Amino acid sequence: MNKIIKYVIVDIVRNKIVLIYTFLSLIISFSVFSLESNTAKGLLTLLNIILIIVPLISIIFSTIYIYNSSEFIELLVSQPLKRKNIWLSLFTGLSCSLSFAFFTGTGLAIIIYEPTSTGIMMILMGVLLTIIFTGIAMLAAVSTRDKAKGIGLSILLWLYFSLIFDAIVLFILFQFSDYPLEKPMIILSFLNPIDLGRIEILLKMDISALMGYTGAVFKDFFGTGTGILVTVVVLFIWIVLPVWISMRNFKRKDL
């Protein structure tokens, strides 16, 4: 299992797409902080990258990598190895490599220019979102043999979590504005890892006015230690659940 993880990590770290992603992230991150005299404004700029670009790169690259590694996966399956170990090794290698790329490209700049609790929260949420969307990508890839359909499904899932989900929440809020929706909205927020990351980061930055309808009314809950703990637990569930479902499908799949 460790040999598979090591092979995947080495293979991905040398991948041109990952190198370009890391290099561009590094340039953008340092440029943002260098151009802004106020580091808080730089963090706000990087917030969009963490919440939009990081999940997009993670889910698209991971989906394509799984499809391009189909022959390698078939070779591993033909060996006396458990499918569970093979799948978990691929997930571990992908998530570790992409997390390292994110940390190198964006995390280093945050640590140098904004080594505060806000900066640490941004790095933590960026890493968690990377791992979560890697798991979702593996679920999309194992769901269909067709590469085009798999990539299309991944893009649709990213669009749902990034844009469509917020539109649904806004629609519900406007339609049922006469009713107390605080508790239902908390539950709905747990259904989107990107929203959870946005809420926690903006609460750390104490800019609740920018949180929008998906989180501003929940400051009393998410701003507490209990709220942060619950958020992290839910994000870990978002990691485990897609990986578990995809692993179950992979074990049953006829290669």
C-alpha cells in the first residue's frame, strides 16, 4: 500500500499540470500580498481562489488522473492486493499531492504575510476542500466508464457546490422569509463543504456582512468553539462518505 502511495505521489508531483497549478498559485499569492498594504485585503482576494479554484482543480485533475490510470489500476487489481487498499492508496496519493501543491502555492504566502488564526483557518479549509473534492472526483470517476461523462459529472458537481447550491438556498429564504429558518439553514449549510469553509473563514476575519444569506444569521453558532468543532467534524464526514461509497463501488466493479 505504501509503495502505491509513493508511486502516485511521485507521479503527480512531476505532472506538468500540478507544477503549473503550484507555480501560478505561488505567483498570485505573493503578488496579492505584495500589492496590498493591508494583508486583510489580500486574504479576501485569496478567499475566492480557495473556495472556487482549489475545488475545481482538485475535482477535475483527480477525475482525469483516475481515468488515465485505468491500465495501472487494472494491473494492480490483477495482483494479490485488496481492492480496498488499492483505492485508498490512490486517494491518499492524490489528496496528499494536491494538498502539498496547495500548501506550497498558497499556504506559504499566507504563513509569511499573515501567520494569524485567520491565515491558519484559510490553509486548513483549503486543505480540507482539496481532500473533499478529490474524494468526490473518485466517486464520479468510478460511477461511469465513459471518460467524457465522468469529467462532465465532476464539472456539474463543482458547479452545484460552488453556484447552484447558494441559488437554491437564496430561493428558499425568499420564498419562506416569513418563517423562522435559522435551524433549517444551519442544516442546509452542512450539505455544502464550500459554504462551511466560507462561513468559518469570514467569521475569523470578522466580516460577517460578506457572508451572505448562507451564513450571516448563524454567527452565534459557527463563531463558537462548539460550532467550529462541529464544522470540522462535518467536513471530515464529507471526506469519508464519498471515499467510502466510491470504494464500495470499486470493489463491486467489473474491470
